[in-house]
Amino acid sequence: MSKIIPFIKKEAILFIAAVFACISMIFIPPDVQYFSYIDYSVVGILFCLMIVVAGLKKLGVFIFLSQRLLNKTKSLRFLSALLVNCVFICSMFMTNDVALITFVPITIGIFALSGHKKLIFTVVMETLAANLGSMLTPIGNPQNLYIYSFYQLNILSFFKYVLPVGAIGYMIIMGLILVSQNGRIDVTLGRNVELESLKKPLLYYAVLFLLCVMTVLHFIDFRICFLIILASALIVDRELLKEADYSLLLTFVCFFVFVGNLERINSVKNALSLFLQGRVFLVSVLSSQVISNVPASMMISHFTTDVRQILLGVNIGGLGTPVASLASLISFKLYSRSEGSAPSKFLGAFTIYNISILFVLSAIFA
């Protein structure tokens, strides 16, 4: 029990998904049809993206970019804007959780050296930026990748749905930073990371990343992408295989089993489909607050064809409670572990800003 309880606390979403899957097995005993539940393309592409992003991070690409942007920054307000923009842009291509894992520690280090007390505000804005920025691309977060694949969206339709939300969300964040406290700050991140000697490996990972993007856009079969990237990792750097978030991949599998079984229970399927009529956006937002937006998107998608409402619902629903998006939990954990942290103050600020923006965006796009 001393090992099980900490694991459950650390992997709460995976535990919940496994429990749901096991309960559903009581009603639909395991059979060969279970293999058809899993969307192998989503799991495979997500794994490939994890490996490629881990390789880029290991090269120091993201540290290099942040150093180039942040050196010689003098304005506190400008510093916050730079950090938040870094997260917003990077979350589109390296997922929201990886963007926060990369930039929140950098932010904590900078503010610890400068002695300024604007750390909580900046990390909260970074978290908002990660969740809003990641919604702008199919590869920005797991729920987008899943919805894009499940509904066989084309890229133009996807952008038509998400760009207005992302644009308004971005303007709100920048507006909050613009009216926030300002001051003078000197940031020197020490010796710069140089990429001159890393041009070849950087090109190698850039090609692999392009391969992932082409696969998401349905130009390349996901099995080809998976085999190429797996073989590349085994040959070039096997350590990267340890960096994949296997708990997230297993969470997907568990929810695929749960939802697949629900679909085979006709009474449940019909009741859920009827209940969701005209309520897809609202249910997507509210369910995200409790079980987070990734499992919410997987459950609701099987009972509605309204792709716009579910796409906007689970992405806007990523704001709100810390549980609404797994990325939000990451930033909270990283901040809480920092020296002199005040978790209660962070949660207070986080809740006020998230709930406020959640209501604004929901009122506009519901």
C-alpha cells in the first residue's frame, strides 16, 4: 500500500480510467472486438511526438530560444510578456505540458534571481497561454490530436473552429499583462547555449517532426511514421524511449476500452446521445472540470457528431479548475516545489483568472 497510494496520487487520471474500463468489462466481457476499440493512429502519433520533442529538448533547443529572447530584458512587464509568448507559441508544436515543463522552471529561476514578486502571476499566465495556444494546432494537445483523427477533420476546418477562440484568448492574456505591475529587471542567463555544433542532429529531429506533422495531416500512414521514429530512437538514442509519457498512452487505451464498451450497451448509448443533443458544448466544458479535457473528449465524441461544439468545449473547458487540463497540474506542481512557494496564493490567483476567462470565452462561443 505504501507504493500503491503514492502511485494513485501521481497518476490519478490513469487510475480513474482503469477503474472505468474494469467496471465496463463487467457488462461487456473481454472479447476480440476489444481490439477494434483502440484508435491506434492517435496512440502511435502521440508516442512519435513525445520522442521527437524529447530529442529537441535534450539538444537544448528550447533553452537556446529562451536565452536568445530573454537576455538583456529590462522591463518586468516585457519579461512576463516574452515568457508567456514563448509558452503560447511553443505549445502549438511541442504540446502544452512540454511547454510548461520547459518554461516554468526557467521562469522560477529568473524570478528567484531578480527578487521580484510577480512569479505567481507570470506562471498563471503561462498556464493559460499553454492551454489556449495548444488548441490552435492538431498536435498542440492530446484532445486535439484525438478529435482531429476521430472525426477525420481537414486542416482548414480545424483552423476555422479554433482560430477565433485562440485569438481572443491571446488578446485577453496580453491585455492582463499590459495592465499588470511593471518594474525594472536585469536578466542574464549566463553562458548561451550554442547550436553551431548541433546543426546535423537538429536537422535530423526537424525532419522527424515534419514526418509527424505530415502523418497528422493524413499524408503519411501512421504505421510508417511509428516504425521510422521507433527505429530511429533505437539506433540513435535509446534513452529517448524513457521520456515518453506511457501513463498518458495507457490512459488513452483504458478510456478507449471504457467508451467502446459503452457503445455496445444500447440503452446507455441511446440515453447519452439523447442527453447530448443541444448540450455538447456545455457538457464538454463541465465534464472537463471534473475528469480533465482529454478523457472528456474521448467519452463525448462517441455520442455526438457535432465536432465544433466538442472541439471548442474541451479546449475552452481546459480552463477553470486545476484538474481541467493535465498541463495546469504540471505548472502547479512545478511552482509548489520552488523555494518560498505559496500554493494557496497560486491556487487563488489561478482560479480567479481561469474561471473569469472560461466564462468570457464560453459566453462568446457557446
